[in-house]
Amino acid sequence: MKQPAAMVAKGLSALALVLLAACGSTPGGRAIVPEAPMCAIHAVSFTFNLVSSGGTVSPGALSTSGVLVSERTDPNATFASNHGFARFRGIAPPRGNPAVGFTPDVYGFSEAWSRNTSGSVVYRAQAHPARRGTTGPFNASAWTFNTQDAAGRWSPPSRVFSAQRGTEQDSPADGALTSPQLMKVGIASPQVFGCAGERTDDGALRTMWLIEATASNAASGTPGSPSIDFIQDLFWGDDRFVPNAPGPLRGPAQPPSPRLTTEPFPIVREAPVTCAMTQFEDDVSTRELHMVALRNGTLYHSMANNFGTARFDGGAGSAFNRFRTVSPWADVGQALGGGFGNITAVTVVAQPRAVHVLFVAESGGRHRLWHAVRFSGGGGSWRPAADVLATMMAWPQGRSAPFKVAAGLCPIPEDPWRSEVVYMTWSGEDDLKFGRIVSPARPWNPGYQGVYSPLSDLSHLLSRAADASRQTTIHSVSIGTRPFRDDARPPSP
């Protein structure tokens, strides 16, 4: 079994969404990059070469894939002026797999902002091409981590991790499913976790692991690579534990205690899983990991809690911390009363005591966006789902075309000390819309007051390919907060 290191409290500074941090110096004398925490949208785009056959034109082989970023640079802007977002541009390095020098391709992308004793830290996870076998072409997939410190310096990447055997060929879409989804919890003692694709302990299947990423805390010099601890297999628990696993440190003879036996659930390729972690301030006893998965039009939810000590070898061996209880997968639509139709897309975002679940469902040829909230108290209660597009009086009957959805937490433009849930819907590259969810309800324009802002069309912030023989589509979107711009560079010595 992958043996995680014991988790310890990290960091001494509270993570506050300040509008602008004063310039200063690190203990090593390096200048600190000025911070202007802002909402950032990252969009992974796939570009195809168009092919013609029998009089029809359709996407052919994938040509390139990369990540675009748009930051909210004007906190005073309104929904009528793009909510203050700038034009999308390509992310600055590190980009893709450094071992693949001929392409910066990225299949999946996630960032989180935290702090340690040296200052602010940006965590960046990327899924990208990898070599198939030892000498084969780069048509497998893998993922790596980098961190950026308060001086704007990026670390070397972590070692390469992968969910495939090493000899398999992955499509970019399959590779994207394994990309870590980063989740920051804690204030005085912040930690950054992720749900990431890897192999089961016995190497037989693809699965998803809970991991923890820790940045180098060096006060000066080049930041070291982030360390990655594998905490637990989220699909199989200890069911695929390997006794006396070979390696430099031979594995334990018996699985951890208490032992986790989770119900088998479709692996990553069959049911993409989206994760969010809740925790009230630094109270680890309130920590919950929420997982949602789509399969055949049905949305499922599972929750892990009871985070605490487990020990190998039946309780007699080394100790580490993990979730010690995982609930069975349950039908979300059924829990919310049913009648949603075929669920086609989902996203989930955590607040300290609740998770917001936004999902797209098709019924009668119309596509609706639903918003439900699951609270931690009372054994886990659901608030009834709201029909977002109908509530804001935009599309009372839903939309005719399918679309996807992503959500995250961003600083509130009017009050940057607090955060709010924001979301984006998209279809291809020509229908990129952004909205806010606020509490309490507020007036947005004459005749409309509510918790859901009118949607702003951000499609014009994307640059179109000049080559008519190529088609670009947005594959995935992530939303979060950055302490400084994506193109920050190390200051002069």
C-alpha cells in the first residue's frame, strides 16, 4: 500500500483575501511579488484539424491542447461589463510535461492558493502527455505538480504520476480525467489536498486517490519540488491492499486499522468523479470529502468523514491520518425528489459547512441548470434544487442546446474579505457565460432581484483561430483565486 507520511499542521499565517499586500522581502532577501488576489478562470482547450469526408466536415485528430486564463482585474466592474475579466491568454510556464520538449500540451488543469511560513504559495497540477512504455511515443498520459512561492519563483515539477499501466494509449479526454482536483482547507494551518487518478495498490485498475501536496518551505534559493502523499484509495479502500509490497521499504503485512471496505464503483474511465472538501476553520473533526460521479445520466454522491489516525499491521504498525468512514454511493436526483431527467454535467464547490452542487439535466429536449446545497449539519441534509435559468428569468423553459458547467470560490468584488460561489457554463467556444451566486438576494437590474446574477457572455474574450481548417473547443474549466498574476516572474536579485 502507498504509505502516506503523517500529516502535520502546516503554515502559521491566516489565508485572508486582502485586496493588495504590501511589498516586502523574504528572509533570504528576495523581493515578494505584490499580491492582488483576484478571481481567475482557467479553460483547457482542445484544437482539432478539420477533415472533409463525403461532403461533410468534422473534427479529425487532435492537434494541440493547452490552458487559457482570464483574471478579474477590475473588482468594481458589473455583470454588464464582463464582471471585470480580461481577455483570455495562454498560461505562462510551467506548462505541460517538461520531459516532452516538443509540445506544451495540457489535458487537465487545477490550481489552489495557500500559505506557509515563507508566504503565499500557488499549487498547480497538470495532466499532460507521457511516454508509452520506455521507448514508445508520447501518447500515454500522466500528471505533475509545481508550486510558486511569494517571490514568483516556480518549483521544479514533482515526479511524474500516472493512472495508466505505462503501455496503454490514452486519449486527451482520458488523460484529463486523471488530473488532480485541488482543495485547500484550514486557515491558521492550511493544507492542500487533491483527488487524483492513479493505479490501485495492486496495479490492476485505474482508480482515484486522495493525495496531499506540500510545498517546499525554503526561505531562500530555488524552491524544491512539492512532496505528494498518497492518503487513500477512494474507490476501493483497502480491498486491493498488497501484503509485504516490494520496494525500498517493504510494505506492511496487514492493511490499516480500522480497515476500509468500500462498495465497488465504476473506475475513472467509466465515471468521472468530482471532489470537494469542507472544513470549518481549523477544526479537523469537521473535515468531509464529498465526491460526485455521473453514470448513464444518473448523479451519485459519496462522502468520506471521520478523519483521524489509522495504523498498519492491524493497529500495531506505523500511524498516519486519513478518512476512516466512507458512505455508500447514493442517487442525488432521488434524494432531491427526482424528475430532473437525464443528468449530463456536474460540478461541486465547497464552503466551510456545505457543498454546492450545480448540474445540467436534459428533459424533453430542454437543458436546465440546477443548483442544490448539501449541508454538513443534521446528518447531511439537502436543500431543494433551484432551476437557475428559470429563477433568473433568462430561459424559463431551459435551453435547447446542451452545455457544461464549472464552479469555484472567488473574492466578492464589493467585499474582498469574503468569498462567493461563481460558475461558468460553456458549449464549445462560442457560448461562454459567467454568473455569481450571492446571499442574501440583491437587485441586479431594473425588475430583477435574486441570488443568481444575470449571466455575462465572456465568449468575445476568447481569440479565434485564424486558420479555418482548425476547430477549437473548450474541454474543461476551473475557477479559483490567485494571489498574483499568472505571468509573474522572479524579481531581479
